[in-house]
Amino acid sequence: MTQNPISSQPAQSDVAPLVAVVVPVRNEAENILPLVAEIAAALRGRYLFEIIYVDDGSDDQTPARLREARTLYPELRSIRHQSGCGQSQAVASGVKVARASVIVTLDGDGQNDPADIPILLERLLKEPLDQQDFLLVGGYRQARQDNALRRLSSSVANRIRAGLLGDDTPDSGCGLKVFTRAAFLDMPRFNHMHRFLPALMLRRGGRTLSIAVHHRPRQRGQSKYGLWNRLWVGIVDLLGVMWLQSRASLPVFDGETNE
């Protein structure tokens, strides 16, 4: 995929943060300020962090609200695609510019609760340093606050995906995930890959862990997804990830040699 042009703002500090919260958005103007405030409140005093919003070609007031938010929250950075490239490319753009070694992804619609971020982060950081690149900690929305059709379609999709990919993940569609930047950059990248991050982690020899998180009804703005615009691309993507799994080859190292 040809990289979409991006505009960005520099980081606010010379000290590299530990955590980067990457939030992809498109036309979420009403949610910008409330969600940034919640993310900052969840992490201040706990970690050095940055918040990276990726505006995927919004044509509403999202850019203006991000400019306003940057004056209030020095941890906030934002980058912008000139036109929409999709959520996976937005996540990838955010990870690429992140200065932190640990990445948190979060949906920009306000349905994920930022108060859950420290719980998932702490679980990843409990791992030995040399093992953190091989764990993905994902949220599991046990009490979904969506309509019945969306809950049903998600449940069916999760069962099919888990059965075919064996990704040991009950809710891969939850936007709240924690992993290292190095791990993400070691994964193949393609459109809609954000739905298959657990399977891609397993493909590279890692493991996944799901933790129950809160889920909230959408209070502002309009959903960008429906049943039919997920179904057909999901089938194609699922077949593609199955192919990637079949082509995986994990090397076994036999120590270091200086010969």
C-alpha cells in the first residue's frame, strides 16, 4: 500500500515515554476532548506517556478539536492522513511515530474505558523484559453495550475466527490492546490487520492474554461500521491470515557464534 501523506506535530519532551496510547479516529470531533481527558487522567502519575491521535482523513471538526486538545494536554501529539486509509493503517502510522516502547491501542469513539489501560499495562510489564515482545494483552468486553444485531454478528465472527485461527482470543475486535512497538513492527501489515493482532502475535512465536474490560455505549458521533461492511472483507482477511499462518517459519537459534 502506498503510504498516505501525513502531517504531524513534534513531541513535547526530550524524555522518551514508556507508553504510547495510539487512537485512530475519523470524524470523531465530539469525542476528542472527553476521551483525551480520560486517557490523561488514567495515566498521569503512573507512567511517562504520550497520546498519539491519528486522524484518518476526517472531514468534520476533528482537526480543530485536536488542535484545541493539544493546548490543554502536552502529552498529546496528532498526525493526519490527507485521505482515509482505514483503521489498520491509522494504527500503523501511530505506532511508527511513537517514541515509547509499549503501545496501547484504543478506539476513538469512547466505548473503551481508559481506566482499564493500567490493568492491561501492568500485566504486560510483569513479564521479564526479554519476554515482553512476545505477549499481547487484549481487552475482553464481557458486557457489550451494543445493539443485539451487532453483538450477535461479533459473537459469530469471534467463534469462526477462533476456530479457524486458533488465536485463543474471545474478543479480538476489542480496540483496547497492549503490546510492544517492536512486536508490532515485526508483524506483516495489511488492511484490517488490527482485527487479527492476536493471531499475528502467535504466528511470530508469542502468546496472548485476554482480560475483562468495561464497555460503554456510544454517547457521541456515529458508528463507522455495520454488519455488511465487516462481513465480506472479514472473510477475505480470514483466508489471508490463514495463509500467513501456513507460511510462518520460526527459526531456532543454536547459540551465538563468532567463527
